Amino acid sequence: MKRLSCLIAVVLVAGIQSGCGEMPQDAPYQGGHYAGKPDTPNWQGEAFDGKRENWEREIKRRNKLQSEYTRPGGA
């Protein structure tokens, strides 16, 4: 029984200490400029074939579906 309580205490201490570490979350900068992953505009993916008009049309369509007044089966 004493061995079990010691084991539980060791596991609890290890669990508590594992939550105390924090990794740095700073963005990488070199020479005053962001040196991380380059961002591409949303419409340049294969879903919209690189056409901004298609992306804007899809955003407007999604916004209309979020309205409770125009939702199918709504009030």
C-alpha cells in the first residue's frame, strides 16, 4: 500500500511539473523582416483556380447562409 501511494505521488509530481514549461511563441525575424512561412492569398488555392472573383462570390454565398432570415426552413 505504501508503495502504491509513493507511485501515485511520483506520477502527480511529474504531471504537475510537465505543465509548467512554456515554449517561446515569438515569430522568427531576420534583418527586421518576418522569416517564417510565406502567406498566400486565400483565392490562390486550387479550390478557386486562382480567381479572386470566385473566392469573393463564395464568401458572399456563405454569409447569406448564416442569416437566420434567409436560411432554408428558417422563420
